[in-house]
Amino acid sequence: MDNEYHLDYDQIFTTIRNAEVVAFRFVTVPMRLLIDNRSNEIDPPMVKLVPRVVSAEERFKSLKMLRPRFKLPNKISAIWWPRYIGSLEETGVWDAIVKRIADGGFTEVASECAPVLAELKRMEREEVANAIAGEGYRTLWPVAR
């Protein structure tokens, strides 16, 4: 899976550096990684796993519920990640996410990113194991007996 898709890493890094709100969509994990870089005197930036939604409107509504003290952003940048979760680290994308938060003076929030990545990896391992075992999946070909 990790060799099939070309990703524009320059654009991904630019988005991470500049976007107010970014949502990563994964192939192997049903959850989304939502990064809200906005902050105020009460609320620091947020890095959180959230359920997938069926529409952009629903994502904006869920963001408003998560961050009620902020007005809605003009847009939520979406990054489709068709690779394994570990490749976020291998490509430097994860470090760029953490650096953006730390560079804003939020070192505590940056240190809270590691458990989010660990949870993504755990969910991916579980999903791969389910696919191998056939839990929640159907085969394309009948089983030969």
C-alpha cells in the first residue's frame, strides 16, 4: 500500500505550517486526525482523533461542539493519507505537526501528541488483524475446500 500513491509532500508540509484546521483521512483507520491550530487565552491548539463524518457540514458542526469558544474557520483543510500510519513519522509529517504546535509556545500540547500517534498505530494494527482474520470483512473469492 505504501508504494502505490504519489503524495505532494511539499504541499502537505505547507498545509501543516499554514492551515488553521487540518483533518487527516486514513485508509487503514476509520477515525480522522483533527488538528486545530487556533488558540486563545483559555484553549490551546487541539490534536484529537474524531469519528468520520458524512459531510463537510457535519465536520464543521462537530468542530464547533469541540471548540465552542472559536468561530468556525473559513475552511478545514483535508489531507488524504493512503499510506500506513508509521509513514507519518518516516516522512517527517508527524514531526511537522508537533513542531507547529510547539513553535506556537504550546509544548505541553505538543507532548500530548505522542499518545495520539500511538492510538492511531494501535487502531491500524487492530484493523489489519481484523482484515486478516476476516472480522468485519468479506472475501472477494470463495474459500477453496
